[in-house]
Amino acid sequence: MTKKHIDACIRESLETYFKDLRGAEPHAIYDMVIQVVEKPLLDVVMQHADGNQSRAADWLGINRNTLRRKLVDHKLIK
């Protein structure tokens, strides 16, 4: 999957979101998108890293402590 494909999927999803609003004003779109994208991103990366947080953090380009906090926030670990 290329960056272009991911971009196209996100654009299509956002267009559907706006259609589904049927003229209603959107609210806090940025936070909503980040929340919706971040959890599956973390979950899939952790699976491919075989649960190794250091490896996953490196792949994501974030600090291991930041990864751990995000995993807890999304209830992917306790």
C-alpha cells in the first residue's frame, strides 16, 4: 500500500463523513480523525512488532514512553 492509497482512503472516508452530516456543522474533526486513526495504527504496528514496544516505537518514530501512554489511553494495554 502506498502513501497515495492511504491518502485516497482517508479522503474518501472524510467525504463520506461530510455527506453523512447532511448539512449539519461538523465539530472537532481533527481530534476525531486522530483518535479514529491512531488506535488501529498502534494496534497493527504492535502486532507486527510482536508486542515489542521498543521496536514499534522505532517504527512509528516516537518515544517508547509516548507509545506506552498512547497504548494505555487506547486501552490496548493495561
